Amino acid sequence: MPDDLRTYLAAQLPGWVLAVLAVAALSRWTALPGRVAVLVVILWIVKDLLLFPTMRRYYRSEPAERRIVGQRGTAVTDIAPTGFVRVRGELWQAASDDNIAAGSEIYVRDIHGLKLTVRSDATPNA
């Protein structure tokens, strides 16, 4: 079983337990037939299973350093072709094909070890 599916199912388990308890209480306090109660719980679980493909990306594990790709930051020094940028409050060494002036907004394109590849925020998406 893939890790993302295992994580998704573990996250859904408390909801399933609550659904069983709620339907059991409803069945006990009303005239809800047992077959209907079981059907409601089964439909609840099937709903969660059908939603997994759309939710999969939120449960996929990704190395922490890859999460910085796509973030915006600020050039602390001139980047010509290397310099330093601040992204999410952290100082990073960066390289760019463009000359970027200190104080300019940047966009993180990639990461290699502890060095970011950035582009000026003003340049079109490439």
C-alpha cells in the first residue's frame, strides 16, 4: 500500500469512527432501521475512498527542501550570477542566469543542495 494512501486512510479513520457512533446513536434513538444505518456508514467510507484521487497530492510525502521551489523571496545582494536571497525568512545562496539587483523580488525555480536557482520576479514564466 502506498504511503500516501496509508496516511490518507489513517486521517479518515477518526471520521469513520465518529460516523459509526453517530449513526448507531441515531439508530438507537429513532426508528432508523439497522440496514439503513449500515448503508449510511458504507456510503460515508466509499465517499472518502472516491475522494482520495483528488486529495492524494496533499498526502504525498515530499522532501522538505523541495517545498521551497515556487516560493517568492527577496534578493539580499546583487545576483550576478550568484548572490544571496531571503526566502521564508531564511538566507540562501542563489544563482541566476539574469543579473538581479539587491532588493528585487525573486522566484525560486529549483534547488541543488543548499543553492537555489532563482529568476527575477519581473521575468515572464520560463
